[in-house]
Amino acid sequence: MSGMSLFQKNIVFLQTAVPALASLAGKTTDTLTKAVMDSSGIAVDIDLGGGRLYNRPAAEFAQEQVLSWLRQPNRVVVNRPEPESMKDEAGKTLSMRLSDEVGDDLLAFPPTDESGLLVVIGIGLGQHIRDLVKKVGPRHLVLIESISEFAVHSLHALDWASLIQDCQAQGTTVDVIVDSDPRVVKTELEELITHFGAYCVDGAYSFLHFQTDVSRAIARDFQELAGMKTILQGYYADEKLMIENTIANVTGEEFWMIDGAPQKTHDMPAFIIGSGPSLDGALDTIREWQDHAVIFCAGSALQSLLAAGIKPDFQIEKENNEQTRKRMEHIFERHGAGADRFDISLIGSVTVKPAVVDLFGDTFLFHREMLSSTRMFGKGFNPLLATGPFSANTAVSAATILGFRNMYMFGCDCGSVDRGQHHARDTVYYTRDGHTSGHANLPLPVPANFGGQAWSNPYFLWSRWVFESMISQAEISAVNCSDGVAIQGATPIRPADLEMPRNVLNKEKVLSALKKSCLYQTPGSYLQGQNLPDVLDRWNRFAADLRQFCAEVLPQAKSLHDLDGALARFVETRDLTYDGILVPIEGSMRAMVPVGGYFLNRVAEPQDRARLLDVFRDVFDEEVERMLADCTAMPAGIAAGHGDSREIQVAS
């Protein structure tokens, strides 16, 4: 390669290292911008047509920009994992043990050169990247460019081979995203962070190289993603409960199983009813048009609808917790009208509490993606995707699978324009003593659906992202009648201005047709096709492998980063080997790493870090053994003969 230009060398290298970037050079020919070359053929600026990007040598600009940024870098800082605020027993135990070791003697931030993630938004000519990597020392480097022409121009200025090889030599992974759509970038970035693990989020850096509407949107999206990834998703006690509830529900009365494979689309409209504050002002409109659309009511919104004389066609429930059971029993006491059950069809996750299922007439069940109950007892059925974080997201997912593409969203606020009100007034949060919302704090300002400003938090922004992804990917024609956070892809229409097709739906025929599109399950028949002895065999083999990992790999890890990498590889390979059997304890295992990382990343002295790592090893080993011992009896009991599983569930 001695006779090649830098551009040619980059093309040769990137064809193997980053093929998507190399291919851009061949696709990007008729450009609006041009690389400005010096006498040696190296790009030093970018001609934008009406001016230049840097207005001086790019290396000089980059050096000054990086120095300025280092004085006050953009970082993600997570809250201290306090034991009393944690639901997961493993994480709580680890937090208590590490807190006892360090007390309050911790740094406010992880050290500048000790970072899990560096996200660089804007490649330009790339002269800033090497300095950033040197100063920050990230374990993961993500380079994002929204203007594909700039990525191609960088091949004339940045030695990509040298950069990537130097990163690999110091243990830094490199990923490149080139796309002009912030939503696509956010999706790809979310997948990367999921792969890296939540440990990378604390202390993560973001660097904005140049400012456009798109680059600023990507920077905001990263901050939202970082907040989402600090939320604990899945822990052992929760997963165990979901398995128990699943066995109880599928061995109870008859039900219809909704398979996650999309059904044939149709033109029937669907109302998606969430319990956001703006639902109060939409009830008259919903009542006026209730016979013209199939109504999917999500979670807490049921009480508001029934109080307003509106009976939904389907009630959506996905949560397995005790609060959900108490909420539904409270609503039934107020609006059951002396009946044995609600005259409403339930669309529920197989993991909801059986007591909730018992409150409804016809029952439609589905599997949620990635849950232990799905991976262990969902053979032959596709799970529903995008069912979290809230039941309103589940409602959109279920309606989509059932063929609906014309959706009208009410009370899907994803926050509130009034920071003092987190739900509609006639919901259980205001009518039942002790029923509190865990999402009442709304610190984040975001654009509102009808203009102006609304307020949100990481959970609600996660919900918005799921709405936007579903609308885009399933090509949903969405109308957002909610006075809350703006949702991209949904047309804002105030409830009073809504006009619907005039034809009235025959709801009995609709229900009958939807039943025929699902898989009918007679009482007690479901588990016959699940091969329970195989489930038990896979669990036992996985448990033996995990104990071997704790005995051999855990003591050899020189840092938490090494341990996290080894654990991630173990989980990935065993997930394939044992077909998801490890899910019950995977969440708790992976979640212990960021909890430990908070403390290890903030101790000032290397010897203290080594001491805390030893504590982490001990607690990790103890908690894994506790979970394995506790969980092993469950598949053994189910495989031996489930009998009346509702009795098993009560005993558990």
C-alpha cells in the first residue's frame, strides 16, 4: 500500500473493518460539499458551498474544541444505588455490602480517563477523535455522522486504520453509525448500549462536533437513552413470579392465545386509551365515537372510562405485581355493578396475576418478548414485541398484531403539560388510599403535542420511543389526541376536532372475528406441547455451567470491566446453547455489574478498587448460588406434574 493515497488506504482497510463506511465512498459521487485539500492531498476543511465547516485547518479547530470541551465535558452521571430504593435482592445486597465498605468517601464522578462509553456526534474530518479517545480512554467508542458526505470526506483526512487499530490495542471497541434520521440513529445506538451492558452508562461522555438540528436531536436522544438504560429491567424475584403466574394462567380456564406474527391488516379504527392527564378532556369525544372504533383500554384508564359510561372492548394488562391486582379489584368494587366479572374481554400477558384474569369474561393471552416465562414455556408461539414500558404501549402492540393500522391515541401523554398532574383525575391513583405512582416526578422539558412545552422522565420518554418505533416500523396511521408529549409520526388533533368514519361497528362480529384469528386453548391443554422434561434438563445443565463460571472465571477477572465482558460472553453463548433458560437470573446477574461499578468507579485509590472488587466477587458468587438453589425447585416441580397449578401458585 506504499504507493496509495490516504483515501485509497482507508478504502482498502474499511472494506473489511467497516464495510458500510467503505461502501459510502462509491455511492456518494454527486455531492453538495467538497473536501478542501492541502498541497499533500490531505483534507483540511469542508467546503459547504456557502462557506466552510471549520474556516481554518481542521486539526487546529479540533484541538481547540477538545480542550474547551474537557474543561466542562458532557457526561452521564447516575444516582447512587441506595438499597432501600432497590427491588432486586441481589443488587440490594451488593449495594449494602459496598456501602458498608466505602461509606460516603467516594468521588462525585468516575475519573476522567475511566469511562465506559464515548459517543462522538459528528465525524467531520475526524481530527478530534484521536485526542478524545486519548483523554477519555473509553471501553466503547461510538462515532455518529448524520451527513454521509462528511463521513466520506474523512477518508481524505483521518487514518482510519491507525485509529481503529490503536483503539483495539487498548481494548476499546469502535462502532460507526452513518444516518441522517435521528430515529434510526437512536435505534442503532440503543442496540449497541444494550449489547455493551448498563455498566457503560455511568460516567459516559458525549461530544457534539458541529451543530445542526439533526445532530442536536441525536445528542438529546443519547441523553434519553442513557436514562432508559439506568432503569433496572428484569430481576430474579420478578421473573420467578412471572413463571408461576404463567403456569397458573395457562392451566386455568379456556383462553385464546395471541400469536405475535402479524395478522392480515384491515381498515377498522382503534382507540388506544391511556391514563394520562389529558384523558379527562377527551372523554366526551370518546363517548361520542365509541361505536365507530374498537376500544383498547390500557391499565388504569379503565376506571375513567367506566365512570364516564364508556365500556371498552378490550382491557390491556401486562404487569404481574400486587399493585395491579389491588387496582383491578378496586375498580371492580366501584364499577362491577354486582356482576361476577367485567363484561369486557381481557388482553393480558400470560404473566399477570390469576386474580386479575378471573375478573374478566373472555381472555386473550400473549407472551412478552425476552421474559423467562416466554423463553421457557412459549414454544410454538411468537411473542408480542414492544409491549413495554407501559400498558398503553402494549395496547398499540396488540392492536397492531390483530391487524389494526388506523389508531387514535387518547391519554397517551408520556408525561404532562402540568407537572403537578401525572394521571387522569378519575383513576385509582386519586381514588384509592395508598395507591401511588412511581412516575410522578417529571423533571425533563420536551416539546408538547399541541405546541409549547410538556414535562417527562426517562420512563415516559422510553414509552414515547416505543410508540414512535411502532408507528414507523408497522406503518401505523396514528392520530394523537393526547395533550402531552409530542410523538413523532402521529398527527396531532385535538379531541374536539376529531371526525371519524360514520359507519357503526358490530362489536360482537368484531370479537368473533378476532377470536377466530387467535389460537383457542381448552382448559389445561396448553402445557402438553411445551416438553417440560426438556425445560428441566436445560436448566440443570445451565446451572452447572454457571457454577463453573463462578468457580473458574470470576476469581481471575482483573477488573470489573474484564468481569463484565466475561459475563456478557457467557450469557450470550449460553443463551443460544440452552435456548433462553437462563433468563430468570440473567437480569439480576447483569444488573449487579453497574451497581458494583458505581462504587468501584468512584474510589480514588487503586488498592481500594481491588478490595471492592473482591467484595463484588464474594457477593456475586453468593447471590448466584442463592438464586440457582431457589429456582431449581421450580422447573422440577412443574415438570414432575403441574396438576392444579393455581394451588402451586398460591403456595409459592
